[in-house]
Amino acid sequence: MMVAPGLGLVVALEAEGRALLGSSGWLREGGRTVRRLRLPDGTRLLCARGGVGVERGMSAARWLVGEGATALAVMGVSGGLDPTLRSGDLVVAETIIERREGEADRAWEMDAAGTGLLYETLASTGLPLRRGAAVTAVQAVLTTVDKRRLHERSRALVVDTECAAVAHVASDSGLPLVALRAVCDTADHPDPADLLDCLRDDGTVVPSALVRRLAGRPSLVCDAVRMARAFSAALGSLGRAWRALNRGGVPARLALGDALLRRSLSEQERGPDAAGSGR
């Protein structure tokens, strides 16, 4: 029996999954939190919430491949590196760069057809949008100095901790990959490590730890409020982008995989009679 095409979606954080697919319907399978959906045309959508970090992102992507995903996507919030980006701006990644200290950078080009489809669909909505490189770092990039240095070295627009992991798996599996990031913290603001230490691997806050840190350093309250607002802006943009992509039937078209998607786009450009012309 022929298996329906399936788009495998990787997110790191609970809030990202909620912004994209809502809060209900999530299940625990194989030690991870997942969501299974059927799009109106029968296409399968599988989402794996892996948690922060390269190893977790790679494990989530491998699970999706094992479940029969025919294409992969990674979506979520990122830190801004380009100083012109604001919280809530969207970035469609054309290239993903893996940055490891003491090692040469590695880069993957995203699927051109899928990336073009993503960008053109979102550009028509008026959402703040850029396209360019995203870089994955092993450690969080917190200071303005480190953000500037990473931007100068990589020319990436944003930084995250999981895109390169999914790119590894997509490359090894021969599957097309697209990546969409929403800017959270910007290049001109440092992110206090004391606050990030209050987060679990899925991005949720440990309340007791946060209370202790704020009690010990009341000056962190302003940073906490700013970071919460930036996070909310990024999640809002991510959710609006996903809804726009769904209205355009983009997830189903991405699931077709590279060859079929290119054919679909070509037929669309040539007109409604192209699909049945046999030429």
C-alpha cells in the first residue's frame, strides 16, 4: 500500500509547538512529544518536539524520518545577529551553517523549490520577512560582542541551537529541508545567563529558580520583561506565518518532496492545462 506523503516538522520548545499547532493533541511517543495530523488533502503532518540542542534536534529529525516523512522542516524562534532585525521578524533560511569552536564551519543549502515557495507565500502576507543564512551554535550566544563576532564571521541573520542537527539528518536521508525562524532577542541586547539558567530544555520556566534569581538580582526584572515580550512577539509571528502557509497549501506541497514539488511549481507557472498535457 502506498504511503501518503508526510511533512516532518521539528520544533525545540513547547511554546513553539503550541504557536504552530495548538496546545491539544500532543502525545508522548518514544521518549519525545509528538503531534500527528492529516491535512485536508490527506497529507500527513508529523511534528516532533525535541528540546534545545543539537543532539535532541537530531534525534527528533531521525524519528520523523523513521515515521516515513518525505520532507523535513524546522521552525522556531532564534536570536537575531543582523542588527537591522527586530523581534518578530521572520527569516526563511537559504543556508544553514554549523558553527563549532575549533572546527571548520559546515554549511547546507536548503531545498531551493521549497524555500522559494515558503518565501513567496509569506512575502505576499506583508509579514516582516528576510531570507539568508541561519547559523547553529553549540552554546547560546548571549553578549552583544559575541553576536557581532558571529555575524561578521558567518554573515548569518539569525542563530539557533537545532537547525544544523536537522540539516545533518536531511542530508543523510536524502530529504529536502526548509527552515523558518522568528527573531526573538535582537543583536543589540545581551541576554543574561542567570535568566536562561531558569529554563528547562523544552523552554518552559522553572518558577522557583526564576524567583530566586530575581530576588538575588532585582535588576534582572527589566531584562525578564524585555525577553518575555520579545519571545511573545516571535511566537506571534511564527503562528501567523504558519497559518498563512496553511492557507496556501504549502505544508502539503512541501511534503511532495523535491522532484514532485518542482514539477508542481513548473505546472503552476505554465498554466492550468500543463498538468494534463503530458508534455
